[in-house]
Amino acid sequence: MPEVKRYPNRLGIKGWFGGGRWGVERYLYTLHRLTGLGLLTYFLMHIVVTSRRALGAESWTAAMATVGAPIFKVGEYLVFVAFAFHAFNGLRLVLVELGVLTGRPEEPVYPYESSLDVQRPFMVVMMIAAAVVMLLGGYEFFFMAH
Amino acid sequence: MSMRDTPLWTWHVIAGLIILVLLGLHMGIMHLSGVLHFDAMSPAGDSPVDWANVAYRAKMIFFTLSYIVLLGAGLFHGLYGLKNILFELGPPAGLRSAISALLLLLGVGLFALGTWAAFTARTVALAASSM
């Protein structure tokens, strides 16, 4: 199998934070990666902590008492926020990848049509949906007693 | 990304869609049950993480199996995503192999731990309810 020619990644991680002439989607790309890394870090710890349920009620209750402090509640809400963003932005990315939101290729005849005409309104809808879920979660996290 | 990575990327996307559904359900039960009045999966009241509610769900085979599917999809999606990010930084071939091996080992190890926990918790919950 032929090896793909690799070009040096001159900007490295710095390239995540400079959108240049790219649009808002470039910053969503950065946020998608940052939230993904945050969610992965939490997920790996979550697997270990929740495995305590296999050791029975006492072990589980002790584990939940350890992570029940207010600081953990705020941290858990941040994970929830990251989940809401990553999920809705990820759905947008899948639909773009599958070509659903990019439309069919057409001749460049004036007035030009851009895939952004479909993709960007959908992006706005997804971000509003993510914000609604974040607000609902925030209400449950901080204003409803559990 | 090489041509060899194309099937892995497809699985990355499929895993993302599986996570969207199953993690959405998990978040609905754990963090939105109050506002959505979706508390059927926490019949003991109080918090969804109280042992009585955890044991109630652990006894249901649907939750055992969906937890394992979510675990596998989450580990693959997350660790493959991390691998792509690290590879973009252009590590030498030796380091790339080491990263791949380490992430594979981590994924398999945590999958084994999580699967063991899901089945053992089910056994513990069923044994407690039959007493």
C-alpha cells in the first residue's frame, strides 16, 4: 500500500487557535477537540470510579460520597456542557461528512450558491439545541434537589 | 490519514452515532430526569446514583448490554480521536507505534474492567434482590 506523503505540521497545537480567514466553524473545530479531550479524560476516570458498583452497596456509596463534594458537582456540570456541545456539533460534522448538508456539486453560475447556505443555518440550530440542553442541565444540577 | 485508516475512520463516525444515542439516554436518566420527568429508571426516588436505583438498573439486561456497547464505542471513539490528534503533530514512526500500542492496551484494559463491573454488578444486584 503506498505511503501517504506527510507534510510537516508547522503550526502544531497553535494552529487550533488561529482561525485565520476561516469562519466560525474553524473555532467549533477547536472546541470540538478540546471538549473531546476533556470528555475522554473524564470518561477514563468514570470507568474506574463506577466499576466500584461491582463491589457492592457499601463500596458504591463510599465512592459516591467521595465525588459528591460541591467542587465535583461543578466539574460534573462542565462535563455535561462539554457533552452537549460535542454531541450536537458532532451530529453536524457527521451530516457534513456524509454530504447531507453540503448539497450537490453545481456549475459556478451567478448568483453563486454555497454549501454554507445549508450548513451554517444548521450549525446555528445545533448550537441553539446544545445551549437549551446546557440550560436544562444547569437547572437540574443546581436548582433541583437530588 | 492513510488509506488503511479509512475503515477505522468510518467506525469512528459510527461509534459517535452510537454514543449520541446511548450517552443521550444515560444523560437523560442521570442528569435530566427531573426537568424531563424521566424518573422511571430511578424508582427508589432521590438521586439516580443512590444504590437502590443503581441496583434496579443493574438488574436489567438492557442496561448491562447497552452499558458495554457504550463503553466500547466511547473508548474506541475517544482513543482513536486522541491518536489522530497526536499523529497530526508528526511524531516519528517509532513513537507512533508506541502511541498506538499504549492506547490499544489502555482501551482493552478499561473495556475489560468495565465489562467485568457491568456483569458483576448485575450478579450482585440480582443476588441481593433474591434474598
